[in-house]
Amino acid sequence: FSVSSALRALTAAAALLALSAAAAAAFSPGADSELTFVLPAGHTECFYQSAARNGTMEVEYQVRGSGVCILVQIRLNLLSHCSKPG
């Protein structure tokens, strides 16, 4: 693994993550949607998804690699993260 190939991989992962975050912001409640992203080792990422009242949401994740320790936190927030213009 050379330094230049590591930098290219990191740049590609960052671009994919930025694109995925933009796609996550465009999701609407009640619609089927998917989000795929690469999370480099040792990093944390947060996503917010609105949901319909009394609706359901399914979360699925896949770990590619071995010898990993995964911590997944799913938090429910009953308040909106969006502010309304005054």
C-alpha cells in the first residue's frame, strides 16, 4: 500500500461519503430509500431521516472485513431537526 494509493482511496471514500450525505438529506418520509456509504476505520458519521408518524423504518448494515468491533447507535428524536423560517 503506497501513500499515493492510500490518498486516492481516502479521497474517493470522502467523495462517496459527501455524495451519500447529500442523498440522505433528499429522502422523504414514507418513501423507500437506500443509502450506501463507506465509513473508514475509526470514523463516526451521523444521518438524520424523517419518518411518518406511526410508520416503520428498517435499518440494515453490512460489515466488510474481519477483526472489527462495531458500535451502532440508533436514537429516536421526537423533535424536528429543521427550523422553520420566522
